Amino acid sequence: MNSFWLHPALILILGALVLPFLPGRVKRPFLLLVPVLVFARVLTLTHGSFGHVSFLGWDLVFGRVDRLSQVFGYIMSLMCILGNLYGLHVKDDRQHVAAWFYVAGSIGAIYAGDYLTLFLFWELMAFSSVFLIWARGREESLGAGFRYLLVHVAGGLSLLAGMVWHCNTVGSWEFSLTDVQHATPATYLIMIGFILNAAVPPLHAWLPDAYGEATFNGSVFMCAFTTKTAVYALCRGFAGMEILVPLGVIMALYGVVYAVLENDCRRLLAYHIISQVGYMVAGVGLGTQMAVNGACAHAFAHILYKGLLFMGCGAVLHMTGESKFTELGGLWRKMPWTFVFTLIGGLSISAFPLFSGFVSKSMIVAAGFEEHKLWVGFLLMLASVGTFLHTGLKVPYFIWFGKNQPKREVWERAAEPPWNMNAAMALASVLCIFIGCYTPYLYKMLPYPEVAAEYHPYTAYHVSETLQILLFTAVGFFLLLKKLVPEPVISLDCDWFYRMGGRAFLTFARKPVQAVDTFVGELYRLGGLIPLMLTARLAGLFDNYIIDGAVDGFARSVRRLGQRLRGVQRGQVQENLVFAFGVAAALIVAFLILANW
Amino acid sequence: MSLVKLIEYLRNRLKTVVRLCWVALALLVVADILFVDKEHAHTAVEHWWGFWSLFGFVGCAALIIVSKWYGHAGIMQREDYYDE
């Protein structure tokens, strides 16, 4: 292309680079302005293929704009506005910068037309979002962040290996629908990279681990972007891949089971992301036009209601400092509006009529029934029972009502959050209800709008069916309330393997490896070091008296330089990461600008 | 604040609220039997009276009981489990 094509992600990256240098007064408007500009840019994009760049003889495509990428680009940039409004009062610039890089990664991956560009932005997402976990500053956050990084790097490697293999066989980096009927090992490697980000069990444990530990507004961002970008990538590359159907159904139920056991409200919501993304993964696996529509619609609705739920629980955490059910209770007197907003999120995720989930989730279930996969339909129905049970009932009940009385200091701290958090929650609530009430808004954006236009969620049968399921779930909830009282425990999940495996490795490194190391060190000392020291002492005498005077000045400057350098290499992985990250960011900006001229 | 007062008002009349809820549930099932067209149902079981009510209730109870059994089979551990 000859004319400059402004990539929406570029606006965010440039904004993130400028933000730390702005004076305090300008910062808040700037925090809202940049996401609004990104959203406006997404709205003005026309369909086509833009931002071509030749790199080592390959054709990279930074801007593939079509119906599928537009629906995701739209909701991602919209969510970015809401997330920034919610965290507007946060003084810590690092979090805003990390969040913008993270969103830029997600938007970049969505508009990427080839695997290399996709991979670049895919990794940007993982490496920037980890700072949203570390910013919490607890000892646990450090570990959780490293585990998050470890898992995503592993997934990224699988993706990279698959990509290279795939490109070698096909001869092109183009990212399009793979031949799902004749999947090769390369296809599976790519798929593993994708489903790890979509949190498909057993590759899911990073999600509750990280989202339960991130900062109160960091989780609002994280819950929206990583998994849904993966859903986009699956829609693009793997629609109709049979194996995704059972995987999605397992996910939907797996998340629900763990949510019963969970005592931390944000970890509970995280398990429900797994459950909800399960619907989308199953939809992608079904692969019909209606099912892919359903997956996209559900991702769209999900980003809003899950963001809203994380905002509600984040507000509780922000105001009280607690996120565990056993430490909370009876907050309706103190935070009634937060309760109402969270309840709206809960009703939306549970697919109550007139709320957003109702018009999106049902599309996937209906596609399952239409394909005569009855077990898919019924099991997904069962998962929605669990969804309402937890997010619609358990979360609001045990935080805002319940018999538990929080500690005095928690109770005294509790109050409605700052205006901007309330405003973000109110906006998200309005959108959730609007999508549920006025279906054309969402349906016209879907990849197959003519198929979506023929789907009518508000039939008497569907409304009656949903209301019966949900309201009788509520009966079950109140009858079995005693069994549901949260317990102050944690639940072991698949992260056990790498947490304990890592520990075993450390023990191995400490005991046998250390012993060998000590032994070799001792040999070295006896055979090498002692004679060396003798020579050194002699040389030292010579040095002291003759050379010192001449070299002193030089030595001082070397020491000063050494002190500077020591900062970079004293083994602080986070500092090194920031350093590497800055370089990478500069490269991406250079790339994007070059690419688009 | 009026919202708090509303919640307080309802909480003070909890018995009445619960009774109204039961009535609403009963009406829902009756309406489903009398008025809802089940032509588009995919399976035979969906034609049973109140099938989805039963599905919701039994599903909810089953999920709670199975999950708790699973949790108490060794999955739920003390909070300091991972501390060294």
C-alpha cells in the first residue's frame, strides 16, 4: 500500500510510550482519549488487506480487515475504554502502560494476516500482561506471574514450532482456515498454542492462578483479552475441528465443578471464564455458520459481562482488601450499587432473558441440537445451570448477604467505589441489557449476518425453557445452601504438576547437582586456585608499587562503568524483562510505521 | 439511600417474598404446560410436563453434590498447602 494505514494497535503503543512523561493533570484525559481514538479507528476501518511489509522475502500482513476480525476488534477496543475508565484513578503508570501494550497485542493479533505477525503480537500479550500480575506487589503475585509467563512461553513455543513446520510444508505464512479434515502434526502444534491461551483443560490452570492474583483493574483487562483472542484465532484457523467439541463441553463443565469449591470470588469468576470459553470452543468445533456466529456473539457478550463481574468483585477487593467469601458478607448496606451491577453481570452470564448471554449462548446450544449432537446440547445446558448457581447466586449471596459477618476493619473500609469505577460498571451494565433487548445490534456484526438474522432467541419455548432451568436452579441453591457455604481452603488443579514439579527440580538442583558442583569447586581450588593465588600475590606486589600510580585513574572509570552495568545484570529477571520489553516495543513501533508507509 | 431501603424493606418481609417466589414458579410451570408450543423441541423428553424445571433442579443438586464429593476426595487443601 502506498498510503499510510494507521494500525489501531499503533495508537495504543505510542500512547503507552508517551504516557509516563505526561504531567499529572493531562494524564487522566489522556487515559480516556487514547482508547477512544483506538475505538474510533476500528470503526473507520474498511474491509481489505493492508499494512503489507516484505521481511526476509516473506509477505507480512498487519491489517487483514474482514467481518470476523472486525467484530473482535470492535469489542476489544470498546472494552479497552471501559477498562481504562474503571482504573482511571490508579496512579501507578506501569499498570496503564502494561495494559495498553497488552490490548495492542490482542488487537494486533486479531488483524494479523500471517502467522509471523500473529506470533509477534501473541507474545506481546503474554509479556505485557504479566506486569498486571506483578503490579499487585504481593509475594504470591511474583510467583503467580512467573508461572503465568512459564506456561505462556511454553504455549508460544508450541505455536512457533507448529507455524514453522506448517510454513515449510505449505510454503506460505498465511494465517487462514487449516485443513481440519486432514490435520497434520503441525496443525496440532498450532492448535495446542491456541487452546492453551483459550485455557482448555489440562492447559488451563494458569488462568485462575493469574486472574485471582492480578491487581483489581488488571484482572478486568486480563479477563477480556487473552482467552477471547484465542477464540478468534480458533474461529479463523480451526472452525469445524471435531476434537474441539468434546474439549469445549469438558471445559464448560470443568469450570463449573471447580467454581463450587472456590472460596475466592475472583478465582471463581476465573473458573467461569473457562466454563464460558468452553461454549465458544465447542461452537468453533461444530463449525457451522450458526455455531461460528454463536462463538463470536458469545465472545462479544462475554467480554462485557465478564468485565462487569470482575469490576464488581474488583471493587469489593479495592474497597475492603478482601476477595474471599469467608472474609466477606452482608455488604448490601455498604455497597448496594456494586451489588446491583454485579447482579446484572451475573444475570447476563447466566443467560437470563433480556440480558446479553441469552441471545448469544443459546445460538451455540441451538447449533449443537441442530447438528443432532444431543449430548452437546444437554451438557451445555447443565453447564448453564452451574453458571447461574455460582455467578448469579453464590457470588452475590455470599458477598452481599449471607450469615457471615466480616471483620470490623473490613466492614469499616467497605463503601461504594470511586465515581469512575461506578461509571464503568454502569456503562457495562447498560450494554449487557441493550445487547439482550435489541438483538440486531450484535447480530448485524457477526461473520454470517444473514444466518444470524434468521435466528430468533425470543420464542415462547426458549424463554420458558430458560426461565424454568434458571429459577429451579435457584430453588436448588436455597435448599442446599448449607452445602454451599464456602470453606477456607484452596483446590488443587493442574498447576500442581508444575508447582510441585518445579519444587522437585529445585531439590534436585540443590542436593545432587550442588554436591557435584562443590566437589568440582574443591578440586579447582586445590589444583588451580592455590597456585594461582600465590602467583597473584607476587603480581600484586609488582602492581602495587609500579603500575598503580599510572592506572588508578583508568581503574576508577572502569569501576564507575561497572556499577552502571551491574544494574542490568544482577539477575533481577523483572528488570531484564522491562529492558528487553522496551527494546521489543521500539522494534514493533519501527515495524508498524515502516510497514504502513 | 433508597436502594438500601428497598433491600431492607424486602428483607423485613422475607417470608412474603419467598411465598411470592413459589407462586411465580408454579405459574411458570403451569404456563409452560398450557400455553407454550413445543413443536420445535428436539427430543421427546422435552415434551414432559415441567421437564426443564426438573432438569434445572436435579442438575443443580447433582452439580453441588458431585463437586463437593470431588473436592473432599483430596482436591481441597489447607490454604498454606503450597507454602514451603
